[in-house]
Amino acid sequence: MDQEERDSLAALRRALAAIEPTALPPEAAAELIGQLVGVVAAAQAALVRAVGAAAGSRARAGAAGPRSDGDAAQPAGWLAQRTRLTWAAAAALLVAARALAALPVLADAFRRGDVGLDHVLALTIPTASAPRLVALAGPAEAELTALARRADPGEVRAAVDRWLRDVDPRGVAGDAEAARRARSLSLLTVPAGAAGCPDGRVTICGTVPVDDARTLLDALRLAARVAAGPGDARNPAQRRADALLVMARCYRAVTDLTTAARSG
């Protein structure tokens, strides 16, 4: 990255920081929002391209000779260590970058800001395997990209799922079975007095497929709003833990009411 590119990005950040929409009339504010959506999508596309380029150059460097201990991590971990990305975000962006190399129509729409990252992930995450990418490239890619330009990511993902059931029914069945096997939830008891916990505690550890995780996180966000108060100083992990308890108590209360109604 040269100094001119650094200066351009710094100027873009300054321009965005200088936007003050509070005095805009509704129509002008709506126009600004539409313009900013396009800017965000174009920035996301540049981010995905940069992630793909970093992974590619690292792979080429690794092929040329042995890596140091600090460079031995997998691509997503390596990126997370060196950027402000989480491991999960880096992994998703890597999937998108690799898939877009085989999907020129979608890549062009993304680069122009016509579709956002959520649309790209809705298309690329389920189709990341080489056989599916080969099947997708062409008319199906053009049709789904056109849908992504006018529909929300949920509609795009539903259309991709329907397409996959048609072109790869055995693979879809295998994905569903793998997702079922991947689900787990463990409760690990820490005895009283251990690890500085005089009353003991329970560590909850679970694994669910990505789509189910989105459902869980959406529910936790809703529950977190119920549990939030003025001047909330909890960190995100604490808010999620409290939200999980809110959900459990609500379910318990509904069950108790249902039982009481039936017995009455």
C-alpha cells in the first residue's frame, strides 16, 4: 500500500466524518442514506478483495519457503492477528473472496456497490465448494445476482437454497445431516472455591450451524434490550449471558402459566 492510497483512504474517512445529516429534510436524508449504502458496499468489496489478496500473497510466500512460528496460523487466524477482524469475520471474508474469483458477474456488481456484503455471503457461503461454484457460474449466477440487486439477503439465501436443492440434492441432504451432528451443548460445572468462585459456576459451551447461530443471536439481542437499563456498563459477553437467562426465565414463566391453565 503506497502513500497515495493511504492519503485517499484518510480523505474518505474525513469526508464521511464531516457529514452532518441532522438538518436535512426527509427526502435529502433518504438520498444520503442511499448514497452511503453504496459507499459501504463498495468499501466492503474493497475489503474482500484485500483479504483475498493478503491470503493469496501469503500462500505464495509460504510456497517459496518455510514460515516462522508467527506465520504458521491458518489464513483466518493470521488475518485476525494482524487486523481488527474477528476470526469469524476473517473466515467469512476469505470464503467470499475465493468464491468471487469464480463468479465474475457477482464480483462486478459487488465492486460497483450494487449489492452488499450480506448479499454476497448469502450467495457464496452455501456454494463455496468447487463443484457448486462451477454449477453456479453462468445463467444461475446472473439470475441470482439480479435478485440480489433488488431483494434483501434473506430472499437471496432462500433462492440459493432452492437452487441447491435442484442441482445438488444429495449434497443438501449431507449438509443437513452434518449440521444436525454438529449441534451440541455442554454444561461444565466449576466446583465452589475453584478458580476464585466461592459459590461455583457453570460454563456453557455449545456448537450450532451458522444459520441457527444467527437465529440465536437475534433472539439474544431482543432479550438483551429487555435486560438493559440506563447507564448499562456490561460488556457484550455479559449482556449475552444475561439475555440468555432472560430467555430461559420467560420460557419457564410461559410453561408455568400453561401448566396452571391446564390444571385449572
